[in-house]
Amino acid sequence: MFVTAVSFLVVISILVFVHELGHFLVAKRNKIIVEEFAFGYPPRLIKLGERSGTVYAINAIPFGGYVKLRGEEDPTEPGSFAAASKLARTATLLAGVGMNFLLAIILFAVVTLLTGTPDAAKPGALIKEVAPASPAAQAGLLPGDRIIKADETPIAAPADLQKYTRARLGQPVVYTIARAGGTGAAEQLLTFTIVPRTDPPPGQGALGVSIGVAIRPTTLPEAAWNGIRSTGEVIVMTFLIPATLIREGRPISDAGFMGPVGIAVTTGDVVRSAAARQTVEPVLIFVALLSAALGITNLLPIPGLDGGRLMFVLLEAVRGRRVEPAQEGLVHLVGMGLLLLLVSILTIREITALVSGTFPSLIP
């Protein structure tokens, strides 16, 4: 429970702080007066200083960042958010979402740098582990060997090896492998005749090997592109899920939306799993997914969220005049109330699932 609570607090604080930092930087850039920028939510705990009308502080509730813009709904106040141009307000509202997407891109890119990129110059199925006493071990295959041919069939990827081997269980197969030589030496091509098992032990395949692909170091441009591509895929998939559910006639609850409790539990599971495996990549991927999800959520045209406020700016551009500040404020207040009600319902459902032991885990 302690790991779950601390992990959730740290992860959410990072995501919220980055989001609010985006609002802060662009508001400053557009000469909108930022009355306070702080880590955590009020009440104020420590005042760090004041510059150009902005109080920098650490607040008592350690939950991300906090930005207070002058006059968010009062266009008569000089230097206020509401008095800024439509372009300045749009940029300020989009900045938080943009920072969340940027964080996701950076994290996905870092994961690619850490894990490497499939080496197209070395196709085949790379042997990562060989189970003791397995057919592969008895034949003499070693970790690091790359299976490039089964009989006369080229093996370009692990899936090719699995497909060919499954079709020939109990039959002798001649596997051609590329084995690395010494320092600077060329790879050796060797052949091994192996009979894939028809009934392997649990957790082992027919050959008794764990396979993957050859990996090479990732360049910075490749990592950056992978970060952009991965973030884009998350965004597209998120918007496709509701359409898929509607097309298949399934309830919206099948989308797997999570409330605070679900996110906290899953965060704890991911952190514990990463610690057990002594790797940080699962945590980085999960935080990237959450950051992208936070950005998408804030773009939704729901009153009280950035997307809801953007809708009012768009409405102003179409009508040629803005909605009365009091009316806009009321709409945002009602929208936020409904949003909090939805979060409360999700929270109650998740707590009930936890108590009953039916809460789904994303970590096997």
C-alpha cells in the first residue's frame, strides 16, 4: 500500500506539474499576469519569492503544480487571462495539453534509447535463453545465436520460426544459425538438426529457447521519431476505442476507463513489477501513456477542462462576441461538478472491485 500511494503521488505530481508549467510559460509569453505559480495546491506553505507580479511558492497539498492566472473570467481586468486575445487564450489553454504530449514523446524516446532498435541488417530469430536439457541445449545452440533458416525456409523474424516449427513438431528440422565470432571476426554459419518437442514442459516451447530480434543502438533522430509515432498511436487508439465499442455493440464500460483508485493501483503494480525485473522501462512507458491520456482528457470539450474553455473561445470567434463571463463561469462550474460526480462513481466502483477481489490487473 505504501509503494502504491507514494508511486501514485509522484507520478501524478509530475504529470500535473508539467501540465501547469505549460500554462505558466505560455501565459507569461503572452503577457498574461500569473499571480501564483507553485508546486502543490493551496494553502501556501512556503513563499519562495516574487518576480514580475508572480509569487513562486510551495503549497501544502503535494499534488502537482498550481497556476493562478489573473481574471480568468473577467475581461475588464488589465493583464487578465480573459482580457487577452483569442489567440493568446487558445495558446495558453493548449500549452498544458502540449506539455503532456511532449512529455510522452520524450519518455517514449528515452525508452527507445534504453532498449535499442531492431537491427534490420541482422534478420532472424535471436536466441536470448536456452532451457537446460531442451532439444536446443542438447543440439548445442547458445544464447546470442541467430536462427536465419529452417530447412530451406528463410527466417526473417521470430514469428517465422514459431510458425515453421509448430508445423513440424516431432519431425527433424535443419536449423541454420549465425553465431558471432571473436572480436572483429565475421559471423559463422552453422547447421543443427533438431526435433521440436510435441509436448514441452510448461513455460518452454518446442525447441526450448526464448527468442527475440537482434538489437542495435538507437540514434537520437530515430528515438525522437519513435517518441512522436508512439504518442500519435496512443492518441489515435484512444479515439478509436469508443467507435469500436459502438460498432460492436458493447457497453462503454468495456473501454477500461480508470479513476484515481484504478490509476493508483496500476501505478503501484507497474513500479513493483519494474523493481522486481530491475528495469525502469515499464515505468517510463506507463507514465508516457498516462501523460498522453491526461492530454487527451483535457482536450475533451467538457466545461471546466481546457477543451471546454477552448470551446468558448471558438464560440466567441464564430459569434463575434463572447459569452457573458458570469454565464461561462456557471457552465464551467456545472461541468466540473458533473466531472467530479463521474470520478466519484468510478472511484466507488473501483473500491468495490478491490474489496471483492475482482479488480483487473494489467500486470501478469
